[in-house]
Amino acid sequence: MLPFGSIMRKRSFHSSVASLSALTKGNRDIASVSETLDGHKKIFAGDTKPTKQKAVKPKNVTTMVKEKLTCSKGPQGIYFNLLNILSDPFFLIACYEEIKGKKGNMTKGSNNYTLDGLSWKWFENTAMMLRKGTFKFTPARRIEIPKANGKTRPLGIGSPRDKIVQKALHAILEAIYEPVFLDCSYGFRPNRSTNSALRKIYMTGNKYSWVIQGDITKCLDEIPHSVIMKLIKQKMKDPRVLEIIAKFLSAGHIDPSGNHIVSTIGTPQGGVLSTLLSNIVLHQFDEYMDKAKAKFWKGKKRKDSPAYQKVKHLRRSATDPKVRKELLKELRSLNSNDRLDPHFKRMEYLRYADDFIIMVTGSIHEAIHIKNNVKEFLKRNCGLELNTEKTVITNVADNRWSFLGAEIVKLRKSPTFLRAGKTGKAVGTSRLLIKAPIDKLIEKLIKAGFIRRNAQGLILPRHYGPAVNMEHTDILGYYNSKTRGILNFFSFASNRKKLGRIFWLLKASCALTLSRKFKLGTMRKAFAKFGKELRCQESGLTIFTPKSLKVVHDYKNNEVSETPDALIKKSWAGKLTQTAFGKSCAVCGTTSEIEMHHVRSVKDVRSKYLSK
């Protein structure tokens, strides 16, 4: 029987019926099931039915949990009786709904199960096992991935079905910890992104002399389980949920030789929970840096620069216009205050997952001292090692540096501007320039196979082999996703116009891919056949070309995309269907024994079944 969800694209999951048994009684009870859906949807889902007004965005599972946590919160902000939330089968279905379109969830772990074939019965059984304490996480399947230097790196592939329970735990922990996390933490948090972290640097970074670029050695792989459990127990007193989290950490992995490896350190690679658990551990570090910042902070303003004041006095007393002009030129080349004032100190810290920077106004010796203190704290309190070789201290004024996929540099010359209604120019204070790393992007595109470098070193487009067998409209959609993703990620870039070269190379690569698909021979013939927009006649879709690359310094708060590296490597996959448990099959109309099946091409399945 073809699952309803594998055909329909606009139907939403309505979370709730009076009981799971009502869903297994067949046609007779479907009407009553439908009537109860709306009555329960407020518990663990939002209403996404289309209306004449603007569509209401469905609630995410963390928002759903927040509404339930008020009954579980005790004195001093400690939470009890969380298993009632975790083991609700409708909550598990809502978690499934959020993760089922994610990349990798049709890849098998160490067992043969994926998200394909899930039914109401599976959610009922899983909820029961969680309540009884018999649920076990499956060990991840570990494989070795080749690296560019000839070495390999381990990659853990977890069970897709386990990720449903992990997502449920994630929603509960996120609802508990999000209110206590500090503003200096940006990674893997709601309404925060790489963009919002870079905006903080853009707005305040020009005030600092030094930047410490922190590198924690294999953070996710080295966090001790004892540290994680100790911290979670401070906020949660439900022993059964704590036991489930401990089982997740100790699930281990199956190595390529078939051995089951269990460790007392590290969060399971690729686990839905892993980044949140690292944020919980590194929250200690955030609190430590917040206190260190307050302690380091000194003075209200820098003292005046003696050299600046001397030239300023000479100019005031000079009468010769030429001398005054020369002194003004010299004055503008000097700082008005003492940059080395020992009585004026500032510090700023921000962290994105396990990447962090500490910006310092002070001496290089003070920056080194801060770095050493950080190393000791991470080792003592978090069980983590600071990589002292990769943790570098950079002079902000003299060197460019990188953070979160962006290139950061300070202007050497202060900008001048005309003041409205006044004569003469005013000298401003420039902010840091946050740039898109064009050369690095080109290298990534070469590595991914979209462009090439010829024998003379020229960068040229090339066809993208994996896309040749796609439909015309899908090829356009694939390239458009790359262009829009890069444009969206680097919306802040001060060199945004230079992205035009990247977009032209992608457009030319798309033309060559279409040329290869339709056996046209050259890029010129592809443009001649499909027009300058490479239009697909069947769908009307065209290649996306940005109308303007004007610098806008647009720093988005919400997570906009993956890192540029992941963005270029990403395969084109999305959430095409929505869950249809408790409804009817779109093809045969049956309402009993409904299962969800995940298919590679909805149109292929539709034509196959309708032809029978």
C-alpha cells in the first residue's frame, strides 16, 4: 500500500488523537480520529492548514515542550517528571516530523533500519520502552573518510530511528537550558547564527588591539561523560530521563572490523544531541569568561596621546597657513589617545560551538596570560584541551584573520566624510571589514568539481558530472540553491561585489552541464538553445542571477545556512512530504495499517501506482 505521505506535499501532521488504539481500528474510527485531531493539536503541534490569511507557522518541538515544562519545574529551577513528556507517542511523532527531511536519515546505521516504513505501532512501542526503561540506543556505524592529505577521518553514522528519541531529548534539554545560556554563545541556538556572531565583531571589533582565536582539540570527541552528566543533574532530577541520556552517551560505535567500541568520553558523532551537550559543558566556560571580562575591564577612557597633544598645540599657535596645513596632515596620522594606556583595558568574548575568539585591548603579555588561563580552565573544569599551536594571537591592526568562514581585516586609513551644512572634512572611525573569502571559495568549487584550473593557472567553468542525469529543471534548481545559499550566507560581506565572479562561474558551469546533458557540445550552444537565463520550457524555471550585489552589511539573526564548505558540498535534498499517520492512502484510500515510506522521486511512485 502506498503511504499517503509519500504523495501529498501540502498536508500537515496533526498531533493527536484520543488514543493510539483509535488509529488501528480501520475505517470505522477514522472519522472520530479526524474530529479529535484539532482538539489535541495545541499540545504537540501547530495548525498549518492553509487559510485566506497568512499561513501560521507550525510550532517547533522545543516550543511545544516549553508549554509542558511549567508543570515539571520545581524550586530553584530544577525539573522533575520529564519522562511524561519524553514518552508521549504524539511528541515522538512531532520530533519525527522535524527530522525526517534531514540529509542522512535514509542511510543505515549499524542495523538495517532507516526512517522508511515507520508506523503508529513503532511510536507506541518506543514510547512504552522509554517508560519501562528498556529502550536502548543502537551503536553508530563508523567508517573512515579519505582526507585531502591522504589520511582518513572517522565518520559515525547513527541509527535514523534513534534520532527521533534524540530529537525528543534535545527539545527538552534546549527548553531547559536556552533561558540560562549567555549572549556570548551563538552556535546551534535558536535565532542565532554565524551572521549574528560576525555582526558582533563588525560592530565592536575595531576597538580592540589583539584577538585570540581559540581552538579546542577535538571538542565533541573528548568531552568526558562524567562532566556532561554532572552538569545535567544540576538542572534535572528525573532519574529515568537521566538514565536515557547516559545510555545515549555510552552507546558507542561499531568499527570497520565489526568491534563494538564503548568509551567514557565524547558525544556520539552525528547525534542530534551532541552539539547541545557541548553547549551545556562550554556554558561553564562562557560564565568563566563573563567574570574574567568584568575583572579585566578597567578605566572609562584612554588618556590623551602626548604626541597628538603636542602637534595640536603647535598647530594652534602657528600662523602660517602652509605650516598649519602640514601640522593638520601630521595630526591626522596620529591617534588622539594613548593606545598603550595601562589604565584602560577592555575584553570581548564570543563563542560559536567549539570556535571562540577573545578580543583584548591591552598588552600582548596580557593576551598571552588570558590564553594560558583559558587553557587551565578548560582542562580543569571541562576536561578539554586547548590546542596551543592553533590558538593564535593576532594583531588586529596589522593582520587579517578568519572566523566562521569570513575574512576580517581592519582599514589602515581612517575614512573621511563631508558634514552636512559645514565646510571641511571630518575623520571617522572605521569598523572592521568582514569579507567573503573569494580565493577560498574558488578552491572549494574546484575541489567540488564545478570549476577547474587549467595549465596556465586560469580559472574556468566545467560541467558538473553528478547533475548531468537530472531533469533540466532540477539542474537549474540545484545550481540556484548554491547561488542563493552563498549570496544569503555572505549577505554581510563588505566585498559582496566580488561574489559576482563566483556566480558567473556557477552559471557557466550550469550551461556546460546542460550542454553535456543535451549533447550540444559547447556552452555557447546551451545559451543559444535555452537563452541567457537557461530557461526550462516545461517548468519555466530559469537560472538565478542576483540583480544587485550592492554592499548592504546585512547580518541575519536566524541561522542562514551551513558553512560555505558544507554549502558547496551539499546535495540537493529537502522535505517534500509531510506525515500522514491517521489519514488515508492517497492512491487506494485505505485507512488501516498506514506506514510512511520515503522515496527518492515522488513523481515516479505516483505514475507507477496510478498505472496499475
